[in-house]
Amino acid sequence: MKNIVVGLILATVATSAMAGAMLEPVMEPGPIVEQASAHSFDHDILVPLVFLAFMGIVLFF
């Protein structure tokens, strides 16, 4: 019984000792939001168009 009490006391002291130091918290930088640029051409359509052209050439020959 005495060993259990000593073990519980040591466990309590060890967990509070490992809780951490009194340092300032490290703040992570917030997300950076970029505004969309106003382009007249949508570049997202370029890859599918190139793929379709490639497939057309492959199927033609």
C-alpha cells in the first residue's frame, strides 16, 4: 500500500514538472489571402485543350 501511494505522488509530481515552462506562446502566422487577378484568358482551360489536341493527333494517325 505504501508503494502505491509513493508511486502516485511521484507520478503527480512528474506530470506537473513536465507540463512545460513559462514561455511566451508561439503564434503561427495567419493564412495569406491573395486576390484573384483580372486576366482576360482563363489558363485553366489550356491543359484540357492541349490534351484534346494531343488525343486528336494520336487518334488521327
